[in-house]
Amino acid sequence: MANSLLTIDMITRKALEILENNLVLSRNVNRQYDDFEQVAYNPRLPITSVMAQTIQASEVGPDVIYYLGTNPKEADRISHLAPFLQAKEIGRIEAKLVAAPPVKKTTTAPAPIAPVTPRGNNAPVIDTTDPRSIKSMSTSEWIEADRARQMRKWEAQRNR
């Protein structure tokens, strides 16, 4: 009798194996969620076999499992319901996600810096080491600007 009883951990592990094997759509979702694998495949996430099968049958299954991974209390509450109520709750989550799809995360990187420019002179600063400078001047102007740059560099080295 003891061999036939499944512990909650065994059920959870089996449910996660089913999800890992059958969620082909998760590859596409990885682009949408940076932390999809850590959240969705959390071994502590209480997913029953009924929940796993319902999520697999869903067209937005990866989004549902990500939602449950980010809301573990909700997943725990659903896992303690009767099997048909579990499927019903997963359906509600699916409907909510279809009605308002999750917003793709934007970067938290700061805005790009403004390049430093000289204040007193409004003349454009031309750096001949920048390949884009070729587009803004003629060949003879570029050669003249490059010679001037080399002379300034040589003077600076000589004055050391």
C-alpha cells in the first residue's frame, strides 16, 4: 500500500517533467521572459498532474506556467482544490492572460550618455579617427584635419 501512494514531492516532480517534455512553446516565450526557466521550472512550485495537463492543453500554456511561477501562493491555492476546480482555475488564468497579454519587459538600463562637446566654440569637432568623419568632409579636408591632429599629438609628446 505504501508503494502505491505518491507523495506531494513525487507528484510535483512528475508534473514538472511532463511540463518540461511537452511545452514546446516555451522556446518562444524565453525571448519574452528573461527568467522563464527559473520561474516556470521552480521545483518548489506546487503543480499537480491535473494542472500540468490543463496547462499543456492551453494555447498560452507557457504564459500560464510563468504566471503561476510568479504567483506561487496562487499555484499553492489551486493545487489544493479538487481536480475539476483546478482545471477551472487554470482556465480563468488563461482567459485573463488572453484578455490582457503580459507586457514584454523593457530594459532597466539607463539612457545613453550625451557626448562631451566644447562649449565656447560652435564649430563642429572633427575626429579623423572616427570612420564617420569621412562622410562629413571631402578627402582633402579630411587629410588636412588628420595632419592637424597628428601635429597636435606630436607637439603634446614633444612637450612632455
